Amino acid sequence: MKCEAVVIRTNRALKERYHELKPGDCFAGMLTLQNMGCNVFVDLLERGVRILPSALSQILSRSKTSQAFALKPWMVPHTLVIARRADLLFAVTAYTKQGIGTVVTKEDNLHCGYGIHRWDSMETVYNHASRESDWYPFVIQPFLEDYTDVRVIVAGDYCEAYARKNKNNFRQNLAAGGVSTPYSMSEAQIALCRAVMERGGFPYAHLDLLVISDDRTYVSEIALNGGLKGACIGRSELDAMKKDILEKKIAAT
């Protein structure tokens, strides 16, 4: 007789029943075990325990460097992950060869634009980072002078997009005085979002796009959850959609 799969929905229950879990069981929730996430994910997956949202999507959602490493094909050309000083020195040479001057760095675990910095040159970045060991790892990208910043919310068949503009802050942060306007997505842009979500195992997502022209759109960031300032959909409605998506995935096992 086949045993019914166990579904764990809270971190407390996961801790209590962690060693009982067996292949086919499921953890449905956002893992919050401090500083142990990756280790726990690996252990659960090796034991055949399903994780929803996927372990990969949860890791990528929390880490800008992991995103830049795994999703680089969809990001601004020459995006690099800097994990140590040798990587930074390589980036100085590579960017100089490409004639890239102004750059942007992204701190790994900061959100809402707090960890984004603009620098006038790679040498300036090197001079600062080489003195601070706690800078690493971080993401570095060429600074784009002219683009449209677009937030996209995808949950099942629901897809909403709006452009964000802050004339006083290149981060285009709405919370810091920016404004938003509805944005009409092309089929190619929607396909790009779906491809990135599939690659990262995202059942739903908040994506930030950098739109340069009709045929050049890049992913800036992706997360399982994010701000809704500027969106038409409300938090409770979106959360209900996300919950329904996960429940259907659980039921399908």
C-alpha cells in the first residue's frame, strides 16, 4: 500500500519533521533557515523531497550574484559576477578593451535599489573594492544611459507590466519619488520573461526589464515576491493567485 506524501507548509514544521521526510514528500514554502538555505536545499533534493517554489527559484530570488551567474544570457552584455579580487582585475581589463567607462555594481543581498551604485570607471571600482573584503561577491554591469525600466508581474495566465521613471534617481525607484505608467508588452518580451522563469524554475515572478529598443530587452532582476507600487493588482489578490499555483502543483504530484 502506497503511503500518502507528506506536505510541509511552514519552517517550524520542517524543523520538527525534517529527518522523517522521504522521497515524494514536499516542502511548500519559503525556506528561512538562517545561513543554511543552500545546504538544506541540497539535502532535501538529494533525499527526493520536492520543494515549492523550487529551490533554484528561491536561491535566485535572494541573490543577485546567483541571478547574474545563472541568467547571464538574458542580461545586459558584459554582466559579470565578481567573487574575488582576481575577478575584478580581469573585469578591469575586459571592460577597458570594450571601451566601457561608467559601470554599475549591485551588492548581493540588498533590495529596493539600496545596493546599486554607479561608478565613473572600473579603476574607481577597483580602488574601492580592493580595500574592502566584505564587498565580495557583487555584480558589475555597463551603465546604460537610455532605457525604459519595466516591472513585470507574472502569475499563471496573469501578466501585468508598468514602466517606472524617476527623473532624480537613475535607480528609477518609485518609493523615492518616481512615477509609473502602464506598459504594453510585446510577444517577444513576454516570451523572454517566460523563458527566464522556466530557466530559474519560477512558478510566478516579479521581473525587472531594461528596454533599450524594440528588439533589445534585458532582464535586470527577478524575484518570487516584490513591491506592487504602480501595479493594478492588489497584494491579497496576487497572493491568492500564487497560492493557487502552488496548490495545483502540490496536487499534481
